[in-house]
Amino acid sequence: MDKAIEESIKAVIAMLHENLSEEVTIDDMARVAMFSKFHFSRIFQRVTGVSPGRFLSALRLHEAKRLLLETSYSVTEICHIVGYSAVGTFSSRFKSMVGMAPIEYRRSGGFRPAPLMRSGPAVIRGVITVPPDARNDPTFVGVFPHQVPKGLPALPTLVPQAGPFELSGVAPEVCYVLARSFPRNGAESIAVHGPVTTRPESPANIVLRLRPMRAVDPPILPALLDRESSEAIGLCL
């Protein structure tokens, strides 16, 4: 990837962080990046994997998650702080992407419900690879229907450290597998693998190569942890 292009996109993302409560248009973003509007949209998606509008929405919802857990602002106040004009739209979008309604997310302390039940006869087997200094970091693995994770994952599984894993009870379908580390030291890492076609008659075999989160990565929005699993690995959200 061209370094100058990546730096331009990072400048746009920094601007978005600073203006979550404001109306920001594609024209505004393109001016910061110093590209034409149409060229900018293509470049932004190539660098980040999502459209500019979707990235901005992810930043807003990620900030809403933080405000729900760390402040006493009402859902209505948070809705406006992160740039939504209608509470209904905000709540609907939040539940769609995070997997829980805002008030439920707050009441549960950010923990999702218990793991979802098995949904089919297929199996995904794989190996998680990480840099040596992150070998002992626990990692959550889950299955999503789309490349950009949204909602609650199917079959979320805690893998105590890098190495082999197995997800059994997967529905026969085309899906994506997300891995997210919870580092004891250092930066959080992610991997998304797919599309994976799962079939009952033959396990899918994949490799999840975790890498550190970058400024150009959209935030991971789904609520991935249940309270019991998080306590088991000493996490406190």
C-alpha cells in the first residue's frame, strides 16, 4: 500500500474522531484527503475494507459503547453526542451492529448473553498464529455471516493461547471467522478469514494470522464476551 495514501486516510480518520457529533460529508473527507470525491471513496474502501460512511458509523457506535459503560449520560444524550438525531435510529443501528440494545449493553456491563447454541452439523478447524510475545494471549473466535462483523457471533469460543482450535456445530453456509485477542501486554490483535464454505461432510481448515489493530481498521463492534468467560481469563470490561 502506498504510504502517502495510507497517511491521507489516517488524516481523514483522525478528523472523524474529532467530529463524531457533527455532520460530516464525503466532500469533507475528500478535502482532508486531498482527493476527488469519487476517487476518495474507492481509495478509502481499499485501505480500510469498508466505505467511508460505514467507517464513520462504526466509530460513532464504538464511542457510544464507551459512553454507555463509562458515563451516566442517558441513551438519548449519547445518541446526540455521537451524531445521531433520532434515538430510534441510533438504538436500531446499535443493536444491529453490537448485538444488544444500548440499555441492555449498559445494564450487563458490556457483557453479551451466554454463548449461542450450535446451529448445524458442520465443523471449522484451524490454527491461530501470532508473534512470539503474544503466544499466551487468550483469543475469542466467532463465526459471522459477513466480512464486516455485526451482531452476536455464532459459536463464540475462547482459545486460551495460540494454536489449534475447533468450532463444531456450524451451520452449512458461506461465512467469515473472526479472531480477536485480549492481550495481557501490548496491542489487541485481530484476524478475519473468509469466505469459508462449511459442509457437513468435510471440515473446513483455516489459518487465522493475528496482527495488531491499525488506525485504518474499523472498530470491532459486536459484544464478544460473556461475563463467565471474561472472568475466567481475568478480564474486566
